[in-house]
Amino acid sequence: MAKTKQFKTESQKLLDLMINSIYTHKEIFLRELISNASDAIDKRHYLALTNADLMTDYEILIDLDEEKRIITISDNGIGFTESELVNNLGTIARSGSKEFSESLDKADIEIIGQFGVGFYSAFMVSKKVTVITKSVNSNDAFKWVSTGTSTYTISNTEKEEAGTKIILELRDNNEDTEENYDQYISEFTIKDLVKKYSDYVRYPIKMDITKYDYPEDKEKEPIVYKELETLNSMIPLWKKNKSEITEDEYTDFYKHQFNDYTEPLIVIHTKVEGKTTYTSLLFIPKKAPFDLYSEKYEKGLQLYSKGVFIEDKNKELIPDFFRFVKGLVDSSDLTLNLSREMLQRDPKLKKIAKTIKKKIKSELEKMQKNERELYNEFYGIYGVNLKYGIYEGYGVNKELLQDLIMFKTTSSDDYVTLKEYIENKKDDQKHIYYATGKTKEAILALPQMDLLKEKDYEVLLFNDDIDEFMVNILMKYGDLEFKSVAQGDLDLIDKKEDKKLDKLSEDKKSLLEALKEGLDDKVSEVKLSKRLKESPVCLVSGEGLSMEMEKVLQNMPTGKDAKATKILEINPSHELFKTLEKVYENNPEKVKDYAKILYNQALLIEGLPLENPSEFSELMVALMIDLNK
């Protein structure tokens, strides 16, 4: 006789929450029920280690009845006694797996768990659920039935073998909400869902699949029959020992799993055991995704729990500066609150993410040291990401990343690390010098490079927009500070020459003031240069915002008003300076026109737009006419 019982939670509202709100997609029900079946087999197998009579050929069976719209999922696991049915299926959010695991001394037993909440996902697609079960510890079998309301019934029944059979009577299709439940009795859909979510469950998941035997006579109809097939591959590649996996197997897995037609550039396969146990299989693509730097790009690693797929792109597992890394993490230690989808703020997830971050860094350092050509290829594709990583978060990751970044230099067309740069520097060199430009040729042509070229100092080439922003976060490497060739004092001349220039600047103060007056507020100062040797004039910036940063910011919607403090420097050893002295002596007002011409020439050299092209053109024409008089 059936016994009607109330759910111990007593709350229909809570049951509705379990059925309708916890899971993102209704298709998850199959994953949950298969995981519970795998869990039940795990328990039986563990007991069979000390009781050989319980050993059997473990399997999970799926049966589809299209006419009656019924899905049946069966396992030959541990099964339920009547009290276990009441305690585990009668109490929402209670996990029999958790209690079973806690009762064992063996710490490394693998149980997917969560039988309780996961089971109730069945009601997302079912109007009625029937559970027929027999425990390995009892001769009695029981039937549990519920329509997902506030009650359920339990009655005695017949079942020959131990295990559990879950029978789902599908909900009616709903035209208003466009819910099509018929899709779940489609062989194709079930095969697809098993492949997607449960491919690596370690027990065979079997189902009768429709087959067609085509006769030689094409006019005859094919013979249609059913054949039992195993739908899952069972053994995840990442669960194998690295020594057993070939390079081709890694490549094939990567291409299939992440829909890429090229082989990966780097493979990082790690198994970690300890307080947090997990396996990770990571890949760095040979080609960057076309949308890697767009807002639409979604970073993240696939997340599994004991081979069961949980989430496609978990963003917490990978930092932004490694966003190009693809791969997966499989851990049995994560707290899957309420459902396997809801990780919330699991501290173990953060520990895994931290370890993965360090592992990627370690592998990149190893490659940089031992496979430099490969690392150069990697850096040419993804180096900008590492630079952004240093810049973001006010430099929180600069210690982690500073040894991974590299630059081409005025002395080398190959990349050099900051450590290598310092090892190669001149003995008397006080700073790490850098210059910004689109190409090496453009940088070498900069007037600000005169003195550095004369001293044969190696200068880092900054070719990416992020470079100057990044270096403002780094500030120094080791004991040496970074110094822009176009900003501030380069500190390159000796004290004697420095005093000589200071005295000349004082003597020519009125000329320099006249030149500045001719430029209004375009520059903060006109001064004699301590960096120019061959070039007549140049523009440099004061402390703070550089001219290169100004260019970048002004190309952004919010940076239109960004302005660098500009200083016009004149070479006191150049013939031009003597000309300016003569012009100032003969016509002090005329020197202001010369100042405007020099300023605009300096802007052109820097790649900055002319503020008034027409005025510049008129002044140049007037100068040529004067020279012809």
C-alpha cells in the first residue's frame, strides 16, 4: 500500500525554486541524473572492494519511449532502502552522497554527490517522476512517485537487481512559452547532451540507437532496428598520465574541444594534489582570436567536477592578462552549492586560479629560457596582454609579469628581456632608456636620440600604445629607473658642460623668453638643450603626461582634453642658434615668427598634428621671400 508523505522542507515555494530557478538551462536535468547514477555506482563499487558479491558490470542505461513521451534512466548502483528514500528524496537539498562520504575513512574516494538537489532538476522537464529502487543491502524494492508538489508516495514494488530506475513523464509542450519538451525524447538530442555534459563519466552510458540496414536492391526499404550503443568516451584525456599522451592526441583534443583548425602553440598539462586537488589542461593558441581585444570576447576555462561538465567559461579561473589561454580544469574539491552550476565565491576556486596563474607564468619563463624562438613567437602574438597585465590594477601583478615582457632595442632586432638589457648596459649608464615610435627607423631619426647614439647607449623601443602607461607603473627594474629620451633631463652630460650650458642659458635669457612669448601658451618653456648634438631643435615633455600618451588618450572618447606639458629645446651648438641670435639683435619681434616655425617643425618630427597648418605655411613662404631679398 502506498504511503503518502510530506516533503520535510514543507515548502512548496522552496520546491518551485529548486525546479525553476536554480538551473540556467532545462537540459541540465540529464547531466544531474547521470551524475547521480554515477555516484550510486561509485558507492556500490567501493563496498564491492570488501564484498566481491556486489561486483558487477557497471552501466547507466537510457531508454526513450517516444509514443508515451517517457525517459527512463537506470543504473546498477547501490540503490535505496525505504528510509534512504525518505531521508534523501524526501528532504530537498540533502545529499546522501555527502553523508556516505563522511562515514568513510578513505579520504580519496571520488563521489560526484549532490543526490537531492540535482535529482529535483528532473521536474523541470517532467510532470511526474517515478523512482524504482532496490538497495544492495536489502531484498525489498520500493517505488517513489511525485508530481513535484508538496507530497510524494512510497510503496513496495518488485525489482530483480539492485540499483535505481528513474522514470520521467515529460511535461506537455507549451506554445505560449515556446517550450518544446519533445526534444528530450529525440535520440539525437540525448546523444548530444551526453556528449556535451557527461562524456567523461567513467561508467558506460548506453542507449538503443536506431540503425538502418540498406539492401543492395535500392528499391527496397531499409531494415530498421535498434542497437545498444555506448554514448560516452569515459576516459578524459587529461586524466591520463602525461607520459601516455602523444603530441597528436593533445592536438586532436584541442582542435575538437575548442573548435580551432590550427595546432596549439603551447600545451600545459598539470595535476595538483594537496589541500586542493585538480587537473588542468591548458592551451595557448597559435593564432590569437580575431576578437581577443574586443568587449565581446569571453575569457574563461571550462570547468569539470570528476569529469562532469559544469561550466563552459569560468572567468574566475584565468586573469585578464592570460585571457588568451584556453583549456579546462577538473576538480572534485569545489563546493557546488545547491547545484553544480552555482560555485558562488568558493575559496578553493580562488586557490586553483592562483595556482594556475603561477603555473602559466612558470611555463612561460621556462620557454623563454630554453625555447627562445618559440617564446619570441608567443610574445609577438600575446606580448601586449602581458603589458596590460602590468598596467591594470595599479601594478598588482607587475612582479609576476615584469620578467616575461621583452622589447626590441636600438642595438638589436631580437627581443631582449629587462634583465638582459641591464646585463648589456654600459658601466656608466644610470637609467633604462626608452623611446617611443612606430618603427625602429623612426625612433633612430628622433632628435632626442642624438646624445644617446653618441654614447652608444642601448635604448628600448616602445612600439605599442600601452608601453608608456605600463612603464609608469613599473617605474624601475632592479635598481635602475626608466627614463624616456623625450621627457625630463636625461642626466647624460658631465658637470662641467652642465654648468657651461646653465651659464649660456642665463646669458641668453631674453632671447629664450622672446621665443616663448612668440609661442603663447603652446609650450611651458623654451630652453637650451642638453641632449641635442646634430639636430637643431626638438620638443620634449615635462613630468607627468608624455606626448606619446597624449596621442593615445586623444584617440579615446574620454581623452580629448589630454595635454602633455611641452618644452621646446634648441641646440646651442647648431648654426640655427646663431641665426636666432642675429635675428633677435636686429628685430626682436621677428624672432617670434621663427619660434612658431621651429615649434611646428618639432611637432611634425614628433608625429603630432599641426595646430594651424595655414599659419605655418604662410610663415614658411614669408621666410623664403626674406631669404631671397
